[in-house]
Amino acid sequence: MIALITGASSGIGWATAYAFANLQYRLILCGRQQDKLDELAGQLSAKTEVTTLVFDVRDYEVVTAAIGSLPEAWQAIDILVNNAGNAHGLSAIQDGDVADWDAMIDGNVQGLLYVSRAVVPGMVARQRGHIVNISSIAGKQTYANGAVYCASKAAVEALSTGMRLDLTQHGIKVTNIAPGAVETGFSSVRFKGDTERAAQVYAGFDPLQATDIADTIVYAVTAPAHVTIADITILAAAQAAATTIYRK
Ligand code: 8X3
């Protein structure tokens, strides 16, 4: 199996690379930071074959060139994990920073589309494949001050459904995974490096860990051939809804 993971240099992508390495999947690790990808590749290369691609998912030309540059032995991608994405800022619509909006729409929506456009035609040609889109509880429940992030994840939900409609006939499975609060660098990015504010998001309860999401992805991609795990929402046990978390 060959798996391509975007956003592999941290968080859910990093944990998924580890989980896939344990399954001996050959890995194409993608991210923006070569040093981080090299570090991860170094940790996993004893378990499986690993290659890296550096690109920003927001740049269509670069995405296409990078994926197009894969040697033949790496081209038959079986699993695409569209994990790259982030939240930028948390503010009311009238106060929104347009650069933050662009980063979320371009990264979470366009980026997912660009990578998929580069990978999916090969899957169609081979009549096999599995796409895992990392959405969010925010794609199902819009919350105050998060309109644009929630909209970007609602778009991911729609794209998962649309991809499944278009690709099922070609033997390609599509899984949408919608996590709640996962303790990663996510909140630190959202709050622009304010680590104290970020820590508060995960305080007073046991949040999900990146490995919990990686386990869920493994569950979806190892399901029997006749089973599609279409949509999974995964929350911490203390989280009842996007903005309802019971803290100690
Ligand atoms: C991350 C979950 O609830 O912070 O996508 O939006 S949440």
C-alpha cells in the first residue's frame, strides 16, 4: 500500500504516519517544512519505505509539480489523507481578518481540492483508492466567532459527499472524519502563538490526542473491501457538542 499524507509534519498527520508505518504502508509524507518531514522520515524508515514532498497545498502549480515528480515506483497511490488545514483567528464576522479568511479557505478547501486533483485521476485509472478527508465537528456545527473556519469545514463535508458520489463507481472509497477538540498545535496556530490561550482550550478535561484520530483513520482504511466507513464524528468523552465541553 502507498499512502500520501498532507500536513504530515505535525499533529494528526504525524500520528497517522506512525500508525501507517506500523502497517508497513509505504509513505509519501507531505508538508511545508523539509526539516520536520526529514525528522519523521528518519524515525519511520526502519519500519517502512518513506519519501517526502515539500509543498504548500495552497499553490496549485507547486502541488501539481511535486506530486507529478514522484518516481514511477511511488505513483500508484492507494490512500490519500487530506489532513493539511488549520484555523486562523477566532472573531466575529465584522472583525474578521481577511488574511486569516484567505488562509482558511485556501488551505482547508482549495488545498484539499488541489491535492485531490493531482492524485485522484490515477486512482480512477487504476479503479481503486481510498480518500480520507479530515473535517471537523466545526463542519457540522457552526459556532460564534468561527464562521469562516466552520464554513471551510462545512465545505470539506460537502466535498467528501460529492467525491463519494463521483468516485464510488470507480472503486474509490471516501471517508470523512470530523474530530472535536484534539490536543495538537491547532489552537496555538488559531491563536497565533498565544500558548496560554491555546492551553486553555484543552484544560480541565481529557482531550482527544492525535493518536486517537490516527487509530480512527486506520479503522477506516483497514475495513473489509465491501465496507465504506463514510463518516465518523469523534469527540472527547467530556465533549457533547462543538462548544459544549464539561470541564472539571
Ligand atoms: C477543531 C475542532 O471545535 O476547535 O476542528 O473547531 S474545533
